[in-house]
Amino acid sequence: MARILYFDCFSGLSGDMALGALLDAGMPLDALTRALGTLALGDAHVHATRVVRAGVSATKFSVHEHAHDHAGDHQHNHRHDHHHDLPHDDHGHAGRGEQPHAHPHRTLDEINALIDRSSLSAAARARAKAMFQRLGEAEAAIHAMPIERVHLHEVGALDSIIDIAGIAFAMEWAGADRVVCSPLNVGGGMVRSAHGVFPVPAPATLRLLGGAPVYSGRVQTELVTPTGALIATTFASEFGPIPAMTIERVGYGAGDRDDPETPNVLRVLIGRAADAPHAAGDRVTVIECEIDDMNPQLFGVVMDRLYAAGALEVFYTPVQMKKNRPGTLLTVVAAPPRSGEMADIVFRETTTIGLRRYDVDRECLQREIVTVETPIGAVRFKVARRGGHVVNAAPEFEDLAALAREKQLSVKDVQAIAIAAYGART
């Protein structure tokens, strides 16, 4: 069965929290240290310590760096996380609360050269470089200038290099076939930078989040950092609740802040896909309204536009309305994140002035398309299973109709031949 990794971001997401969670889930620190050591980042050391956040035991990932200032004095720089993973600088993000590191900031080309010389796998090197490219593009867009002209303080900072290269290695270690992320608690309030005070999420974080689902909870501080947003949108193929899975490993990665009520941790679940009464993602939104004053010709256009926008189902039902008028009940079924777009289309394309919207559970059989060779040609079958057992197998009508025309047979004869061929193979 497929291996699943789930990021549970009830208290946000940052690079150091993600690495801490995967270390807590069993990734060997020695393996991570060896992978990061090949980046030639100078006298930097990574550490994993056990901490407690609101009663929850978690792993705190941190970096200690020894550097020399311009006067030659030896100084010991620590990465002090305040739930953030970028230093405080002039790119619009709050950082870990420390002064900028004494090491030089690096350009994207310099970082790519470091990664190319590392012992990361080819796939991990490519993933890390792509993540840095996205981070640099976000900064360039915010400052309205070509990426080549952006002074990439954050991209070149030691913390970012370690977080991004480290997570590329860690996700490869996890070996997940499917990565799912919860909606992200981004926090709230304001974040200070050299450019001024900005609302949370910070500009780069917001740009990197893209279409990922977010919300603001009780804690009003920055909870999702740019690197955290980058991790979620790079690795997660879907966002939502915990999928049906058998949990094999659990990891908690700590941020620096210790909130007395909500554990300041990222939780990671790793396990195997499992059957469930409801398949993953089967929470849907139903949107409906009655219409009795619209040109019937418009109903076809409305349905086409709803399906084009991603509706799962659209159908019409005759109903009796006020004053004994015949009318039509329009029903739209869609994934919850698309419900707002569906409502916009209904209001724009119909004459209704109100609608109802509610969430329901939808149970679906597991489905796959199987091609069956018959004596007269190939026919695709839609095969549905429940609990691993086939409960329905139906030939695609378009394939039946095409063969019927080609062979000059009736569709029902072709259907009988196809069903017999499917039965013979099973």
C-alpha cells in the first residue's frame, strides 16, 4: 500500500519545525548531519534536543555557528527560533530574533554550486535548487525587479540553506508516495522588518502559499514562515484532513516559543494508506436554489460553466414553488474550496437572488479504468471496488458506440461481447 506522510500544521510550519518533526519520527541525525556537512557551510553544527511545549515532548532542531567578525573577535552565533526560519533583515520577514549572521549572504548561483557539490542524491539536489529558485522569485516579485538584481539576503542565509537542503534530504528519507498537508494556521497580527511593519502572513509567505488553504487561530503571531510555506506547497499534493491511513511513525517538531495553551509544534504522521468508510476528500459542499423566472435556454449554459469551473455534479429537478408556479431546483456538488467560485457562477449566470450551501459526507467506491481486449477491439471498463473487492464493472459507453459504428453492430451486441470478455479475464 502507498506510504503517506501528513503534515499537521495546527500551530504553523517552519523549516526547523519540519526537520525537528522528521527527526522525532526516526530520521537519524547522523545521516542528516552528513548530508548537510557536504555543503561546505563553514563551522556550523546542527543539534537536536528534547524539549516540552505545552506538555508535549518534541524535538527542537537548531543550528550553532562559529564565525569571526571583521575585528577578528571570535563570536558564537546561535539560531534562536521564535517560530520563524529566516533572519530579521530587509526582505519583509521577522526572523529568529537574532542579529544577522556574520557569514556572507550568497546568490542563487552560489547556492546551486554548493548543492551540486553536495552528497545529496540527484533528485534531492534538483528539488533543493527548485525550492531556492521559487524563494528567490518570490522576493523578486515583491520588490518588482528581475531576480538577477535582487539582493538575496534570505536565500543566501545559512538558516535557509540548511532548512531547504535538509528538508530535501529528509523527505527523501521518509519515502512517501503521497504527501498531504492540513490547512495551515498562519497566525495573525503584525510582523516587523527593515521595510516596516506588515500584516501576517508576510508578503513572501503569502506569495509562496499560493492556493493552499489557510486560517488564523487564537495565537496572533507569525506561525507560517516563507520556508514553511515553501515546504508545504512543494511537497504536498493535496490539503485536507488526515487521510485514511495506518500510522507507523509520529514526530513532533518544536518551535522556540512555548505557548501555555497550544503546543508550539508541528506534528508529522507517517504510515500506510488504509481503506475507510469514507474515501479521503469525500467531504463535499452542496449548493442549491430554486428558479422559476429564467429562460430555459440558459440552464444549459449554467451547467457547462459550472462543470468547467470544477463542479463534481450539476443537476436540475422539477419543483413546485410559491403561488403554485412550476420551477427548477438547481443543485451543485463541489469540493469545499471551490464552493465560493460555484456560488459566484450561480449568481452571475442565473436569476436567483439567494442560495443554500451546506457540507455533507459523500461515500465513493475506489475506482480505476481497466482496458479489456475483446474479439472486436479494446474497451475501457470502469471498475469499482469496496474493501478491495470488485462490486461493479461497467464498459465505457463511448468505446461501445465507436466499436458498434466501426463493426456495423448494435451497441447492445458490442456491450454483451465486452462484458463476456471482462468476465473471461477475471
